[in-house]
Amino acid sequence: MALTVTKTRRNSVSGSRMTAFLTVTFDNSYIGAPGEALPAGTLAAQSGISVIEHVSIEQSALLPFVVMLNAAQTHLQVYGQDTIDDQSSVVGAGAGTTDALTACIAAEDLSTLTVKLMITGVRA
């Protein structure tokens, strides 16, 4: 799967620091662990920031998912509530009936999931 990364609005500049606003859209075939790759080169090319210091993630829709950035691997990881089938077996994450968050399984359709990234760092 490939993430679609687009620049949302103009960057904000303050001295040597810049804040960029990007939108990331998932598709219908999430790969599971360790998450979807979001290479630092992609972020730098889209944002104009050479050294990323901080990333904030905002979900744009009320979906039963939590998106986190694994900064060490530059992957976006998606978590959701367990989905329980009629035999009380866990079959996936996202529309669940338990309180625990678990990693979404491979091939999960996340095409309705869009997140906004606010990235702050040093200008390129």
C-alpha cells in the first residue's frame, strides 16, 4: 500500500523554524505491523523541512481508529478496538466491542481514514 501525502496549506515560517501542514490518506490495503512507511524524504520533500523536530497528528473524521507515528521507523501505525465475531474470536480492529486498542490487521480497508500532520522543524 502507498500512503498519499499532500500539502494542505502554506507553511508557517518563524525565523529558522517552519511548520508545515500535510494530509495523509490511507488506501484499502493496510499492511499491518510495523505500519505504513512514511519516509522522512517524503516528509521533507512535501514540507520543505530538512530536520523534523515535532509531528502532531489529527484525525479528520470520527472513526474508531487511533493513528500514531513510530518516529524511529517513520511509520504510521493504526490501532482500533477489537472486532469480535459471533464465536467470540477477534477478527480485526476498528469497529470493536472491547475497550482494548490493538494494531489493525494486514489488508484492513482504511480508505476512509485521513489524518492531518503538523510538522515543525528546521527549514531546508
